Amino acid sequence: MRDSTRPLLMAPTGALPLQSTLDALALVPEEDVWLASRKSAVTRQAYAGDVRLFMRAVGITSREELRQVDHKAVIGWERHMRDVQQLHPATIRRRVAALSSLFRHLVKYGIVAINPVREIERLAMNRWEGMTPAFSPAQARALLDAPDPSTLKGLRDRAIFSLGLQVG
């Protein structure tokens, strides 16, 4: 028969009972849970920095104030990054995405009612054009035509160049 004076689940010897541990975990702010759920350490670091930059830009000093943000503050921040700081569109999109991810998490778990970033129009980016300079079609054709097609080595080189041009 079980001893009813001991907690049902015990933590390792010398530690607090598991129930106390669960109570402590329940007190972890949901913003910290969101950040910890990012799988990549690089992403966690970037997203944390992005949220801190937003908070600093709009004068927020607490989680409670952050939870009261409306879409006007986000629009103002986005415009400031674009017009005053003249940041690259990809940087602005990532920062706004970090803030949106946080608020999406807070809405999902009932901490805030709406995501103030959800309706913010994001900067358009040309997804077909990468950041790395590419060959023009004429340059690519000249590269493919350079190897001698009458030799095995020339055919091999042309195949290698073709593959390289296809995969970037």
C-alpha cells in the first residue's frame, strides 16, 4: 500500500517534490517559452534581439507593456526601420516576422487577444532574384560554349558548367 504522506511523484533525491517543480515551470513567462521553442540557437538569438529592438524603439520596459501593443506601434516601427534607418527589406521582414511569431504564440495560449502584427503589410521582395550576383543568359551561354565539344574532357566540362548553372 502507498504511503499517503509522501507526494505521488518525487523529484530526484534532495530536490523539491515534482509538484513544486511544475508550479515553478507554470510561472515561466510565455514570451520565454516562445523563445525557447525556437529550435536554432541562431534564430533564438536573432528573434530575441529583434523583440528587444522593437521594445526599445517604442519605449516598452516590461512584458505587460509589450502585451498591450497595438498595430500602430508596429507600423511606426516598420516605417522607422524603412524610412529613417533605411534597413534592407530582408532585415525589416525578419524583424517584423519575429514580432509576429511572438504575438501569434501569445494569442494561441490566450495571453493576448489579437496579433497586432497580423494585418501589417510586409515589404515586397523579389523572390526570383537572389542576393548573389548571377550570370546573364549571354554569359551563361558563353561559358557553356567554351569547352571543346569534340573531346571527352570538353563534354565533361560542359556538363559540369551546365549543372553548376542550373543549381546556382
